[in-house]
Amino acid sequence: MEKITVIPEKMVFGGSCLAKANGKNVFIPYAIPGEKIEVSIKKTFRDYDIAEIEKVIEPSVHRQLPFCPLYGKCGGCNMQHIDIDFQRELRKQMLADCFEREGIKVPEIETISGEPANYRSRIQLTDGGFNEKQTNNILKLDFCPIATDEINSYLKNVTQEQRPLGRVHFFGDKRIVPSAQNEYDNLVIADETKKELWASKQVGKSRKKAKNKVRRRFAGTLADTKNNCTVCISGKQIEFDVQGFFQSNMDVLEKTIKAVTFNMGGENVLDMYCGAGTFSVFLADIFKKTTLVEHNRDALVHAEVNMAGKAHETYGLSGSRWVKENAPMILEKNGPFDAVVIDPPRSGMEKDVCSWLCKNKTAQIRSISCDPATQARDASYLIKSGYKLTKLYLLDFYPQTSHIESLAYFEFV
């Protein structure tokens, strides 16, 4: 196997470092920009190679020993070998790169962060352990250094043989509101292999009833109270389904909510791709009416609970359908939106939603994203239509990993 000596130039989206060798790009996991390393080429493609570190010749001053014995085997963390401050600088640079590739002038990026370890409230176990990276093997563990104390207490006191088989979702945090139906006060366990009934509950403006049927696998959440979890965030109780989506870092979530709602207020606000209504709960305090749009109607079951007693309307539709079928009527009835909060999936805004925002010219847009590349793509359309990018935040939800979430402020000028 060919061995070469390289000095990586930069870290790229995904966490590998980029170097040049023999006229080609070489991507190297677990490297750090600026250090001198010997690597072996493991995979060769026409335009690039993938390499593996054989020896660190001149280590970066930011290189450190990983603090997890499963590092490199578990598919979770990929930046534990870098000190936390430089990790954040690298994530900020990767975020800036995505926007600059779209020709966008990037303001100084601010960071919203929390603790570098013991932060993760959500984990998944398969047959009682973690999946080994790029294999079907199961890694045994009785401790995860990035998981919360509540999860680690379970891992310590319940042996792998005693844990449920299959894929199991855990949510453990000190903010959990205790419930009589949960075995643990600060931990909710949802076994995905159990057969659960869908709730036949109609939500929001959808006329289509959910079906009573049994499913082993599903996309989205189930309206099953056994999987419900309620957390107290900034003094408000928010309910969600542990098998559905909810953020994993509660400290950063609380700070993000403050950043999203900062200096906002008015008559009407739109929460597009609202999920269980986490942002809507706080938006309802500063706007007279909140409109929630979410295609996952099971998530809206929880949004309705969370928004009880607040002036709102919910729509169980895709964003694309909503802007075509409902937006004209709502604008005619309620007037224009004073602000839009948008938190799309990894694929970014639907084209119809992005076009509608460009034409609608709402005064303020707060865009949250779990993929900076698609956020930058959508930002380029907003800017061309007259919006200005005034703030950009790195939301450091996942320390020790290369995963990037971000918050952008857009104002129509």
C-alpha cells in the first residue's frame, strides 16, 4: 500500500482533512490541519483518494488523547483528538466555507455552546450496545463520556444482557418531568421493536385521520403515551415522542431558543417545519398569533399539547402544499407575517417554500439548519431577492463531532 507524507490544508464538511498529493485531493479522517503526517492510500477514485494515518510526524499543538476507549470504533465522535476550542474554530470555518461557496459575504460567526462532555440526552442502542463503525458488530459499553449522567447511570447499573434487544431509544436528562408511566424519573426508554398502536387523533387542519394499525418500523413519531417525554425548558414544559426528533443537547437548546426569539415580536409569526412546537411555545409569548406547519402529523399531536391555551393554528401539511393551498387564505384573513422561523430537514427548504419567502418579503426570517450546505443554498436565493444576512451562529449541539448546526438571521432591506 502506497505511503506518502502530507500536511493537511483544512478540515472539510464531514470531518476529514484535505491534503494534496500526486495532483489529487486526499481526504484523511482523524487528521488536523497543519500537522505533518504519514498516510497510506486506502481507496482510490478518479478525482480523489481516501487515506488513513500511519504515523503523526509533527503533531498539531491542538492534538490530544481521546477520552473515550471506543473512539474510532464507535460511529459517533470523530473529533475527540482535537482540543475543544480548536474544534469549534474548525466547525466555524466549515460553516463559513459553505456560505462562501455560494458567494455570500459571511458576518463574524458567533458560537452558542455548552459543555464539551456529558451533554447528550439522546442515544440509541442496538441489542444493548453501540453499532461499530462500518460493521454490523455491537460494541459493549457501560459508560459513554458524552452522554448525560442519567443515561450513564442506566449503562452502569443495567448489564448489556439485561437491556432490551433491537434498536432502543433513550432520553435521559435532569429536565425531564417525572411521570408515573416511566420506570425511571429522569430517563425514558422507547423500544422500537414493540408493536404500538397509532392514535386515531385528528390534528390541526388536516382532514385525513391517522390509521389504527401496527407497524414495526416507521418514519416519524408515534402518538403512543408510553414513548412520551416531557422536559422543562426555560420554565416551560414541552412534550415529545422519544422515537421522534428532539434535540440532544438541552443546554444549547435553551440558549438557541433565546437567540431565535431575540428582538422579535408582533402580530403574526410562522413556524415552518415546527416539529413538536418547541420554538412555537416561546414565540407565542411575543406574538399574538402563531401558525405552525409540519408534515409529520404525529409530531403535531405533541405540538397541540404544547400550544394548549395559546392563540395558534396548526397545519399537518408539507411546506410546499401549505404555501400553495393555505398561505393565500391566511394572509388575506390575518395579514402578513411579521416574522418566520424556519427549521427544515437536512435537505433544506422545499423549492416552493423558498420561492414563497423570496416573494413574500417578511421583515425577519430566523433560519435554523442541520446542514449548512443546504442552508447556504437557500440563503443565496433569499439574498438575491432582497434579504440581508445579518447574523450567523454556530449552534454547537454536538461537541466532539464534525456535525454542524447553525442559525442565520435574515432581514428584508
